[in-house]
Amino acid sequence: MNPDYYDLKKLARQVRAENGLTSTRVLQTDLRRIYFKHGIEIDYWPYRFRNLRGAFICDRFGTTVMLAQNLPQDPMVFTMAHELKHFLTDRDLQASFCDLSNINREIEIGAEIFASELLFPDHSFVEQMQSLGIKRRQCTPETLVKLKQQTKTTLSYAGLAIKAERLRYAPVGSVTKIRTWRKLEKLYNRQLAYWKSSRATGCAIY
Amino acid sequence: MKLIDHVAAQIRELRTTYNSGEGMSQEALARQLNVAPNTVSRWETGLYLPSVSDLERLARIFGVSIVSFFPSDKVGGEDEALLSLLRTASQLHPEDLEELRRYAEFRKARRMYEGKSRPKAGRKRSRPK
């Protein structure tokens, strides 16, 4: 396989084009539509998993994707995109599962890259960085919060951070190690609100 | 024996022998499942066939596999896809592995179940002209 997973990214862009996905906000309904088109059955499993997010099975009982029902929106969309890759390219394996233990297997890395490109293509990321005036190695956590809020993308902060480092907009390790994105988001929102109110009342900002 | 009668007999058997033969009342089972007591009664008399999701819930309450509700000749041998999935999933957390096995069995049960439910009792409504 191409070390840069070029083919998988191309496939993801092709899926986007074929299914009219033009924005970076891909929803569960969009993916359900694609699943339906391919005859993939979805099972939202209501019972608790520790780490497992989803599994893909293709056998004599049909083609099914199982999704952990309690996943929040962004991980749910990402898992659906991830499992779609297994359907499109790994059907002959009959079955695969996705959790934190096998994330480094080549086939799983491929699925992660496919999902990331499907939700937020690299070229859109570059365009967004340019529109924010961010050059290489200038991307900060704040930039990614702004980007997520502006685009309303369903790609998670973790996904955006990986992309930012891989496309060299952020120095390696500067954003992928962050685990407190929601706290940062709240902090930046408070700062933004303060800045806006200060501007409205004419207060000086130091 | 028809599938619906087999399922009915299995539910009754599991309920009456629950907790080392102590048994459980239909009302208590209905409470756990959040259904009406007469629903359990109808399942056990073979009037209604529980949905496959209800069977999964019953299997969890009784601590058995969902496939145990089906006649052994319908269940067949080991499933290749299930074995393949469990082989690749051996490094999963044991609880996740168990849940994945339950899911694979649920899928299998669902396919065995398709088209087997009896039409609902009650008056047939004619289409408005």
C-alpha cells in the first residue's frame, strides 16, 4: 500500500463527490444515506463497551456495521466513516472491529485516514488555514478551536490536531498531546465573549 | 416443533428454573423487561413471538446466549465469520470481547428469526376507499 495512503484519500474524496458531501460538516444522516445505498445494515448496540466503538461484519448473514449506541456525535460519525472504509476495501476479511487496542494496525490506520479525509479533506483544511491567515507551524490549539467552531465540522479535535501536525501547520506534538479540548474551548469562548463585551462597552483590553 | 413454540417453551423453562430452580414470576420478569405481565404470558403460550431485541434482553436476564432460544438444528455449527472476528479480537478487553460475541450471536439469531413472526392478533382493518 502507498505509504501516504494516497489511494485511500482519493477514495474518500470520490465518496464525497459521489454523495454530494461538499462541506466539512458530515452528519450521521449523510453516512446513513451512503450505508443505505450500499445495503449496509446498521446496528446501534445499546449495551456497554469499554473501548470498542464499532465493528464491521460481512458474511452470509449480510453486511452489518455495529456501532456503540452511547457514542457522542463526533466519534459516532468518525466510526461510521471508519467502518465505511472497511466495507469499501476490506470486505474479503469478513470482519473487523475498532477500538484502542488495534489502532496501529495498517488496515486500521488506513481506515482512520480515510475517515479523516471523508469528514474534512486535506485541501479544505489548507484552505481554512489560509483563510485564517495561519502559515506552516503557526497553528495553535486556539486556531483549531476557531476552525472547529467556524466550520462546525464533525471531525473531532483529536482528528483536527493530527491533521494539523501531519500537514505541518502545527509543530509535531504541539496539539496532538492535548486531552482537554472541551476545557480549552470553554476558555477561548469566555475570552472571546469578554473581548466582544469590552469592545461593545469601549473598555480597554490589556 | 415450530420456532414460535420452541421459543415459548424455552422462555417458560428458563423463567421457572431461574436462580437454581427457584424460578421467577411472570410479573417480576415483566418488570425487569419493562413490559406488561400479559406480554410475558403471551410469549410463553406462543401467542406472540418476542422481538429479537426482547430475546437478547431475556438472554441477559437468564445469563444464556440468545441462540439458546432456537432449536439446535437451526443454529448449526460454528460460524466462520464469528470465529474470524473473535480470532482478530483476541487482544480486546475481555468484557468487550464478550459483548462482541453476544452481538455476533444476535446477528445470527436475527437471520434465523426473519419472517417467522406470526401476524398480530386482532381485527384486520380494510383500506379506506
